[in-house]
Amino acid sequence: MDPRDVFAAERTLLAWVRTALAMMGFGFVVARFGLFLSLIARPGVAHQPGNFSVFTGTALVIAGVATAVTGIWNHHRALQALRESRSIEHRVPPAVVVAAILAIIGLALAVYLVAAR
């Protein structure tokens, strides 16, 4: 097994971890966004803090956890394939799934921001 391949697998794992941390951090910010909106509401304008930002932020945190677990699983599969000298096959690349989930959550946030103004 070539050490360069092992290091490449570790760099890929670190990219998954970086993505997972960013998603979890952004999820926390989104979850607290409803509180921020209620704090900056104009006096005399009643702002009903909704649960949408909490649910969306929680979904992002859970998606970040799932991304970290997916990265660990892919890293394990890659090292196992390297030990057995075989190629790694993906039916649907996990990065495509993560991008699709983020696109759906981003679209939901955009709709919420337009509706909340």
C-alpha cells in the first residue's frame, strides 16, 4: 500500500470533517436566527418567533453529524479497498447526496426569509 494513497484518504476524511463542522456550526446559527429576529423586531410590531429556524437549524446539525459518519465510513472503505488492492465504487457519490440535502435546506431557508419579512 502506497503511503500517498493513505495520506490522500486522510485528506479526504479531513474534508468531510471540515464540511460536517461547517454544517453543524451553520445549523446552530440558523437555529438561533428566530431569537435574533424577535430581538430586532420593531416596537409595536408583534413578531411571533416561529419554530422553523429551530427545526431547520436542527436539521443542519443532524445533517452535519450524518456527514461526519459518512466520511468515517468512506474512509474505512477506502483503506479497506487499498489493503485489498481493489478499486472503490460508488453508486451515488456521497458528496452529491450532501449537496442535494444542503440545496433543499437552503431553498427552505430562502422561502422562510422571504416569508418572514
